[in-house]
Amino acid sequence: MNPVVHTPAVPATGPQTTAGTRTATLAGGLGRLARPDQWPKNVIVICVPLLDPLAWNRAALAGLGRAIVAFTLASVLVYVLNDLVDRRRDADNPARWHRPIASGQVSPRAATLFAGAVAALLVTLLTLQTAATGWPVAAYLLLNLAYSLGLKHVPLLDVFLVAAGFVLRLTYGYLATGTTIPGWLLTAVFTLCLLLILGKRRQELNATGGVHRPALRGYTVALTEQLMQLSATLTAGSYLLYLRDEAPLGEYASTAVVVLTPMAVFGLFRYLQLVLVHDAGGNPVRTLVRDPALVTNTALWAALSGGLLIAARSQW
């Protein structure tokens, strides 16, 4: 049974006030539909190429800026599509019935028009780029179209497709800056995303028993925990190989391996602790940015990484 949604009464002060209130409500609903709280992950992933000092120039930074805007628009399109397709299922989900379309705050027609406007902006932006640079956006949209229309209900494949979306973001960032794409770093990002997504699946299993997401019927809590541990191991190994073989650190590569690897491993351990012990992980972005230990560790890792990169570049 659908939950009863209580909406505040609108003061009867005349048709103009009512129309204004409806417009404000619609605008707020469209804002939530775009999920701005998820946009930081576009910025973080696409800006990873800044680890390469060759990307420290005006043209590369401008390319990164365009890439962030393009992928943010693409992700908004995906969010709208998902909410349109899942609106009836979301309405029966105690954790999602409040979403703008499922709750009736935004009608399907208004959401479709909003998606059309976003698509027009995205196409305009992509016309300023070459196909060799912009193809990850098209691939991301096609992948998510297939995901929304059915592949998200296939266990295991669902988490691989979501993780692949982050790899496309990272690839786009490197193409936008014109720098070499490091294979081991792509692998590390892919397996890290698997870890985060599996943590979310585990929390969903604990919260709902898998009733509201068909793909969860192919998981158990024990399976997600084992897959999380495997993903964390692969992430640590791939990152270590990136530092040793591909990072633009010159003679500081060995120092980076010794100094940065413990921080990366601690971050993975802490995330596993938060998910497996404290039952976090339902919102990976929130978990990563609100835990003091993770934030402090990440800040130290970023500072040391930046220092090593600057020291390496000074020798060129």
C-alpha cells in the first residue's frame, strides 16, 4: 500500500499566490530530481587527471571544466530517466516514495520536459568537442539507458554497470586533458566503485530484505561482504601497481609506494569497518565525506600526493 503523503495546506489568498506556490513547489521538485548532492562525484572522478602534472595548464583545466559540466548534465538525464521508469516501484518503497515523481510533486510530463531541456544543453556542449573526446558521454548514456530498461535487475551485472559509469567519467577526464590514460588507475577506480556499490547493496538488504530491488534477490548479506573484501583487495593492489608503474612521480615513485599505500589501505579498512560494523554505506558519498577518520586520512593523502607530484615536476 502506498504511504499517505501529507502536503501542507496552501493559504487561500488568491489565484496568484496559489500559482506562485505551485511554481515554487515544481521548481523545488525539479531541483531534487536533478540530485545536486550527487554532483560532487563527477567533479572528483573527472578531476583525477590532475594527478598528472601534464594536466596543469590552462587548456587542460578548461577541458576539465567542460567535461564536468557535460557529465553532470548527462547524470541528471540518467536520474530523471531512472525516476520516470521506477516511479511506481518507488511509490511502494518506504525509502523512496518521497522522490519528486513518485510522490507526485513533479508530474511525468514536467519531468520529461525538464529532461528535454537538459538534453538540449548537453548536445549543445558536446558539439563544441570532437567525437574522439566526447564518446564517453554517449557511452554513459547508452549504458544507463540499458540499465534503466532492465539490466539493473540482473544480479552482479547491475553493480558492474554502475561502476563502469565511473570509469567512463575518469576516461572522459583524461581525454579532455589530452593526457595518457593509466590502466592500473582505471582498474583501481573500477574496483573501488564496486566496493562502494556493494556496500550500498548490503545496506539495502539489511533495510528492506531485497523486496524493492529485484536484483537483490541474487545477493545475500554474506555474499556482498565477501565481494566487498575481494574488491578492496583488488583496489589496493591496482593502486600499488599504479604508483609503481604509471604515476608521473619519477624518482619519487618508490617513496610514494611507501608513504601513500598505507593511507590508501587505511581508507579501505575504515570504509569496510563503517559498512560491516556500523551498518553504514547506504549513501556512499555521505559516508565518505562525513566520517572524520576518512576525511582526515583523505586530506593527508591528498597533501602528500600533491607534494610528491610537485617535487617530481620540479625535476623536469
